[in-house]
Amino acid sequence: MPTIPLVLDVDTGVDDACALLLAALHPGLDLRAVTCVGGNAPLADVVRNTLTVLETAGRADVPVGVGVARPLLEEPVDARHVHGSDGMADLGMPAPTLAPDPRSAVDLLREVADAAAAEGDPVTLVPLAPMTNVAIFARLHPASFARLGRIVFMGGGADVSNATAAAEFNVFHDPEATAIVLDACATLGVPVTMYGLDVFYDPKVTDADVTALRAVDTPVARLAADLISFHHRRFANDGATIGDAGAVASLLLPQALETRSLPVRVELTGSWTRGRTIVDRRDWSGDMEHDPHGLAPAQVDVTLACDGPALAGLWLRTVAGEER
């Protein structure tokens, strides 16, 4: 079967770790590189966590590029209250023996995008973090950015928020970066899909699923079980989302998503709404003269609903070693 050439941009993160396991192990995905950015945890923790997951998955061949530590304009605000003090569930795992690639995240993105395009099978870039690395890539190397096949990013929301009453964390952490990326996609013709908070929580893994993973008793299955179990304990529930991993799973199960092509902007100046993704769902196409803003230039395939059990099931089968 043909595989999807793929690059992940991560701030690993419990659910980023779940996504990395899926991308590293599913035979339908060809993980070409991973780039790291500060977000859920400080950059050094993100890099260590990313290398730990790839080493557990047996993917020492995947280059890991170190990116930027902070947003373009603001001070960083991490989410260790969600992901643990080390950013990845405080599992006490040994330090990885793998080392990052000598290339920076932006240089790695450029080289992988150019190489895949030259092969005639453009890479899919999946940002699962604040899009600071991707924005810098778009500005420094627009020709290489234009060679991407598509972008599928976890961020934003049409109706749901978490970091503030208005904004989702990844966009809130660096709203200028998201705005730059959407602008670049519109200008350079790169298709873009938003997998936001409207569907983020739908693919869930239960205590029973964790028990089944522990019975598999492989390093990958144990790590996957520990990651999900951490969120079961932290949030006192029996259904933890696989979060970012749902965006990766959607590449393999596009039929599991309900999307609609809509204009999207990022609010950059609002006192209470900075970082909000403004999704224009007006159902009329009449006179725009009374709208001083007009339609947003970025036309985004916004995910409004998903088949959560199908996405979670694909992840579970993969980390259990059943997808070959």
C-alpha cells in the first residue's frame, strides 16, 4: 500500500507522545522527520521526550530537529499542569540514548519538503504545537513551504476553547505564528486542515483499553498505557482523549472527519479574545459591503465533527502491534 510521507512538529506532551507512536509505527505513514518547539513544556524537555518516544518505538532513523524555545512576540507559557512536570506524565523513564539532528528544525523542514517534492510525493506537515517553527519556515523559505503537499494542524476551534475563554492553547501560545502560517497557505496555495478542539476530545481510550494494552506487554504498549493512565488519574475519569494523535489518525481515516471549507482568521489584538480562531460560518453569499473586514483570505478545511471511536481504535491497534 502507498504510504503518506509525513513530518510532525511537536511540543511533546502526553498527547504528542501518543501521536508520535502512531506516526512512527503505522505502516501507512512514512515518518520522515520530527521538529520540536517550546509549548507544552520547555524546549529541552520537549526534545528529550520526543527522543524517548522514538527510541521506545525503535525509530532511531527519524531525525529530530530542535526549533525555537519561545513564541515570536510573547513570553512562553507552558502546560505542565496538564502534562506533568517533565511534560510527559512524569514516568521516570531513562534518558534517551538518541541525539537530535545537527540541523535546526527550520533547515530540516526545508530539506525534507524539497526532497519529498523532488520525489513527486509531497510531504504532509502536521503541526501539533504552537506553529512558531512553521511560521519561520514559511517566511525564510517560501519556495520550500510551497512544496508541501498539505498541512493538517491541531489547533484552534470553531466553538471550543481551553487556554482562555476564547482561545485554544496552541494558537494562544503564539497567535502571530498561526496567522503567518494561514497567510502563507493562502498565498502559496498549500491546502490546510484545522483539527481543533471541536473534535479533539472525541477519540477516547478507557481503563479497559489500558488494561488490554498492559497485557500486550511490549515497550510501546506499556508506554501508551502509562500515558493514557496518567490522564485518567489526573482528571479522575475513565475516558482520556488521545488528543493530537487523532489528527495523525485522520490522515489514515479521512472518512472519519466531517470538514467544511471555511474562511479562518486569528484574532491578534482583542483584550479577551487574543488567539481565537475566527471561523466564518455565515451561510449567505450576498453583499459584503457592510462587512468592513470582508472574507478571510485563508480558506481552511475546518473539522467540525469526527468518528472518535474509529480514530481511537486505529491508535489502539497500532500501539498494540496489530496494524502491520
